[in-house]
Amino acid sequence: MKFQLETVDPNSTTNARGIITIYNELPSEQALKPQTRFITLDGIVFRSLNWIAVPPARTINGITEM
């Protein structure tokens, strides 16, 4: 899936830092490569530093747990 990125300020001199939570609703693990971009609702762009393994969702008694 491709995303359009129109909220980046090329003159910005600071990098975003922080922690984000990633949910996987699929039944299989998902691997995200380094430099994967995440954009907040207010336009802040985060990039992953390393490979990320997002564990699969589990269904327990008909309820999906991520």
C-alpha cells in the first residue's frame, strides 16, 4: 500500500522522538523494515530505527486480542 506524504517540512531541523504502539490485526506476524515511516494525526513523522516484528493478533473466546 502506498501513502502520499504531504506534511513534511523540508526546512525542519529537528527529528521526532518518542514511542508509538503498533497493533497487528492479522493472524500472522508482520515485519517492518528500518526507516518505516509513521505519521501522527498532527503531521509528525517518525521512522523506525531497526527491524520491527509485530506479533499476530490472537482470538480468545471469539474476541480478537492484539
